[in-house]
Amino acid sequence: METKWLEDFISLAETGSFSRSAELRHVTQPAFSRRIQSLEAWLGADLIDRTSYPTRLTHAGEVFYEQALEMLGQINNARALLRGKRPTAYTTVDFAVPHTLSLTFMPKWISELKQDFGMLNSRLIALNVHDAVMTMVEGGCDLLLCYHHPRQPVQLDASRYDMLTLGSETLRAYARCDRSGVPQLQLPGTAKSPLPFLSYTSNAYLGRMVDLLLADAEQPLHLEKCYETDMAEGLKMMALEGHGIAFLPESAVVRELKQKHLARADGGRPDWELSMEIRLYRERPAAQRPGKPVVARLWDYLIQRAGKKPRQRKAAPAAV
């Protein structure tokens, strides 16, 4: 049995939807269904009542749900215990960071910290946004760095997690330049001649941001998807080769813009761009979970540098 089968089953039990759970787990629905079937085969019992809609657990599924939660908890506790016995465990800050921020924001931010805060031993875990959040919830990191948008929020329980806003990021359309520095492709395109579109996969956080941007555009954009990946860096490389228009975080294309390899393809229109916050989260220290002293010192330093206390947020459901 694999632990991801337990995580899949718990997700399905909580969402009641194969398609929604597959999306959250970043796999195709057929692959997700096969993993649930593998778990059922390993247990020798049907966990899901497939004759009903929405999806319901069988009696065996209801019993196993509690066991699955307990088993995952024991696994996570064992991991935390063993990590705590590493010589550098209490002096190293573990960050869970989405891939794009790990390449753009994180290196410069760490350099700034070293200048003012001092040397910081850190370990970076680069993931997609959903898995980065789950790493925080499951106790696999000390700090979570991620994007936030009001319409695609990171839903962490405000009574358990503290948050600081570290900066902002703008998502815009970019295309390869010609020799004079002019973008070879320009929005909006036409219905008869849509522009080649380098797209994020549907389960990518930045993909959902692009969907919001396109839905809110005052003038419709005519795009024809020709390539898809969940990595902003992959889209940038395709744009540099002239394969189409890509919506990229501004911080990811600073060098390319300066060298005039890429240029904005949106004509400077504000309704064809979208802003996101860059946020840092930690689990609030408690008597049972005091956390690492170095994390507490870093958090206090960041609050002092920002000149304000962490924003008070309304309670939200725990991350799913």
C-alpha cells in the first residue's frame, strides 16, 4: 500500500467527487480512480458505493476513513520525530514554495535576509501550490510561501496559522520580440485568426489566475491553445522560441525584458493583467507545538521589518 492511496481516499471521502479529488490531487480522473481501486484491492473491500451520486462511502469505507486519518497522522508524527533528531533540524528553516516563486522571489529574498537578519540555514521544498499548502498542513515544513488572490485564496484556518504579506506579483501576457524590440504577437487577436496560446494545465494555480483574467477582460481575447504545461518556466522557454503568447509572472521575465527577448503583448491594458499577493504562512506556536526558535526569531524580525503585526483574517476552512 502507498501513502498516496490513503491521501486519495481521504480526499474523496471529504469531497464526495472523483473529478474534484482528482483535480486537487493533480492527477487525471482515470488515474485517480485506479488508485482508489488499488487501495480497495489491497484491503479486499469496497470503500466506495458507486451506485449512488454524489459519491458515498460504504460501511467499510466509513470505518476505514477513521483508520486512514489515524495512519496518516502516525506517519507524519514519525517523520517529524525523525527529522527532529537530525543535527541541523532545529537550526534549519524548511520552506514549502511553489516552483515559480522558488526561482524568482526566493533567491533574492534570502539574500536580503542574510544582509539584515543574518545567516539563515534553509531547506527549500519546491512543489505546486496545492501540495505546498498540504505540506504545511501535514507538518512537513516550517514556513509556506505562496501566491494569494481573493478569488483563489489559500484556505488555511486563521486560528491556527499566522500570515504575512511579503510583496505582490503581476501576471501579464508576453511574446517574443522581433529585431526592433516589438512583440511578434499582440493581443487581442481575432475570431478568424486567434493567437497561439501557451497555456497552463487546468490544475495549476497560475492557470486558474489566467482563467480569471480572461473572464474579466473587458475586450474578449481570441486565443487558440497550442501548448500546455504546469510550469511557468516551461511556458517562458516556449515563448522565447516564438511558439505563442504566454501569461507569465513579471518577476520571471525581468532579464528577458531587459535584453528585449520578450515584450509585453497586452499593449499596456490594465484589464489584461492580474495582481496577486505573495504571502508567508506559519503554524502559530502553541504549548504542544512550540516550533523552532529560529523560525520564531525570523517571524518576529519580518513583523518588525514590515512595521506592523500580521493581518487579522476571518477564519476560513482548513485547507483541502
